[in-house]
Amino acid sequence: MNYSMIGTKQENARMSNNKYQREIKPGVFVDVYDVLKAWDVRNPALQHLIKKALAVGQRGHKDAAEDLQDIVDSAMRAQELDGTKECEHEWLQQIVYGKPTGLYLCSKCGAQQL
């Protein structure tokens, strides 16, 4: 991983003007994707949550309350993706050749029940 952006004064000035980069110590610039990679965050919903949490209300098109709700929603989705939250099943009856089979399938997680 290449986190260190130590370079000339011109290079450092260019990096400090990039809205996605943050100087974490003198001459070292990172963006949110560097952080996600460093901590090996693989769940896309957690990646989204972290990105939102690092700039709550600062991105210009949503206020803090909307960003916080997005964070909550992303946490719930992360649980679903990791299988740590039980599915709120939406059962659909399976029909084969126009006839009900007696089997129901969850449209969200694919679970089956008779």
C-alpha cells in the first residue's frame, strides 16, 4: 500500500487541494479508499457507512440528519449482507406450469417453507 505522498512542496500542495485527500500527518495524504483498504473492509455497505461517517453533513448535498440516517440504513444492510440479521421474509408461492406447488420462497433471501 502506498499511503505516503511525501514529495516536493508542489506535489504536497496539489494533494492538499484534493477534496478527497486528507493529510493525516505532515506530508502523508490518504483518502477514504486508502483507509478502507488498510482496515480490509470488504462489506460494501460498511464501506458506504464509513465513507458517510467520515464526512457527516460536509459533502454539500445532504445535511447531517440525512447522512446519519444513511449510516443507520447502511449498518442494517451490512448486517443483512453478513447474515447477522434475520431476514424479514416476504413469502411468494411457487407456481410450476401454472399450478401452486405448496412451496413458498422468500423473495429477499431465498429461504423455503411448505
